[in-house]
Amino acid sequence: MLVASYFYSFFFRISASVVLPRIGAEWGLSATIIGFISALFFYAYACMQPISGALNDRFGPVRIVASGMLLTVISALLMGFANSALLFGIGRFLSGLALAPMLSGALVFQAAAFKNSQYTRLSSITYVVGNLGAVISVAPLELAIKAWGRQDVFIVLAVISLLIAIGLLTQKGRDPIRRRSNPGNQHKPPLSAKSESLRLRLRQAFLTLRRSVQLKALLVVWAVSTAALMVLQGLWAVSWYRSAYNLDLSAASGWATLIGVGVMIGNFVGGHFGNGPLQRRRAIRIFCTAYALCWLTLWLAVSVHLPIYITGLIGLLLGAAAGASHVQCTCAVNDIAPQGKGGALFGMMNLFNFITVIIFQSGTGYLLHWFPAQISGTYTAIGFLVVLGIVAGAVILSLAALFVLQPFSPEIMKEGGGIVTQCKATRHR
């Protein structure tokens, strides 16, 4: 059920690619407004990442994720019944708050409940199932909204979210984090101790990231990769394909779905490489370089107007490279994280990942505003080439950080533990 919750975080995140262009045309919204509404999810999601990761570490992911799913019910109903950009934006923002703990919750659970040697494979499975939400939210969501309408679709999402929350709450006693923190008949720690522990965990995560050259280099390629993927798959892929190839909405959504399918394939493949800290750097370098090359190839394919099936295949490969690299980056954070602090550190990394997503999504929306097409809410093919060419260039430039990345040797992995010791010493002064 934790993985199912992560599935929904991807579903709501990527669904903007279909829903926002539709309501943008219906309500006459500009590209800047569409980009801003889409980014509201990431404003909330980003700010909550370190906090939700620390909460998962401290209180256990089952309880925290269940609370998030309950808030998701409210956000889904708001987006389903919204009759203005303001109400839809509020729902989008709440969904970002609600779904922030999902991925770190699943990762914290698997780190606590399974052997470390299984972490890469389990992360691969988690990402595959989660990215299924990205696939389902493009073409199938478009068909569902056409058949049943936006309100009915989001009502169904709200009901499913409620059922997941109830299911999680019935299983909260099986959370390994809760069993570890409250063994036997020990009393629960007082609220003040919990608050202090949360602050300390956040500080430890920030110091680990700030002082680790390894993590900062990893963050550069990971953040730009994530932001570029969210710009393409989560916002502009459907509109770009429609503009370049004069496709109808259903056909463009179908070809855009291949990006999400590729991500799932890459997640699966990524779980079978670099299974160990010494091999991690090589896998990250290979997959990140392949991702940058796919971006360049996709841009060139659209610019010279290659057949859509070739462009769609390149999009599939781009998604696969992204999916594999993201699994490896996630496992790299676990390799270097202090024991029992992985959720907070992963959340701190994800904070900066999604700050980058916000910048990319808002920035591309602003730039596309200068390339309007004849129909309100649509943009010219040359505009997409210019704007997404800038995105491709950023991905290529981010590869420079790979030269700084060191092998994930035991010596590198000790960075985090040393910083935790420093934090504890500071606390007792």
C-alpha cells in the first residue's frame, strides 16, 4: 500500500500534462498561468520533502503516508469540482503537500525491513510501480475525462485514496520504524522530545548535504534530469507533439505516453546495475550521459520533422535513461546516508530537486508566452524548439558534475556518519 500511495503521487504530478492544457483552453489561461498552476504542486512538494522524510524516519512511514492520503482526498475533490483557476490551484497545492511523504516513506520502509543488498532491486520495483501512474495519467486519463468528465474521474481518485488511507491505518502496528522506536512496553517519548528529534534530523540532513562534495555533484545531475523530465513528460510533451506534427489530442497523448513507458523500463533495468557502492559511479555516469544524448536526439528529430514513430521511440529511450539514472541516484543517497537517517537526507536532496523543477516549469511557461499560436492557450512549433532546446542544453551542461563524482567507496560513505557525530556533539554542548 505504500507503493500504491507512491503510484498516486506520480499520477497527480503528471496528470497536469493532460488536465491543464484542457482547462487552459476552456478558461483561456495563458502559458504563464498554466505553468504556475502546475508548479504549485512542486512548491508544496518541495518544501515538504525534508520534513516528510524526517517524519517518516521518526514516526514511521505507514502513519505518515496514511495521513497524506487523507489530505489527497480533499485535493482531488477540489481539482475535480473547481470552476476557476484559483480553486484548481488550491487543489493542486494541497496535493503537493499530501503526496510529499510517499516516495521517502516507501524507501524508509524497505531500508528498515529488508537487507541492504536488496535495496537497489526494491527501489527499482518501487519506481516501476510509481511510474505506472505517469503512464496511466496521460492517454488513459485523457480518454477517461472524455468519457466521464473531469468531476467523475477525480471523485474516483478521491475514493481510491480514501481506501488506501484506511488500509494503511489498519496496518500501522506492522511498521518496522514504530516497532524499533517503541520496543516491548516502553513508553512513547514525550511530544517535546519528538519535536527536538525532528529538528535534529533536519539539521543532520542539511549538514550532510552541505559538506559532502559527493552528494552535491550527484544533486546537480539528478536535479536537472528530474526537472527536464517533468517539463517534458509532466507538462509540454503532448502540446509539443501536437504543434510539431499537427496531431489531435488523443494521438499526441498516446505518443507522449511512451516517455512514461520508457521510464518504467529504465527503472527496471536500473535495478540490475551498480548493485554496490563501488559500481554506483559508473552506472550513474552511463545512464546520465545516455539521458543527455537522448534529449539532444529528440530535439533534433522534431526540428527536422522525422516521422512521429521515430520521435516517439526516441522519447521512449529518453524515459528509459531517466528512469535508470533516477534509481541509481536514489540508491547512491542510501549508500552515503547515516543509518536510520535516509528519509531526511533523501528529502533534503529532493527539496533541491523540486526547486529546480519549479524553476524549469515556470520558466518554460514564461518563455512560451512569447510564442503564441492562433488558438488561445497553444504555442508555435518554433517556440517549443527554442524553449525545449534550452532545457536540452541544461541537461548536457549538467554532465560536467560527473567529473567531480567520486567512487562510492566506504571512505566516501563515512562522510554522513561523521557529520551525525558532529551534530550530536554540538547538541550536547
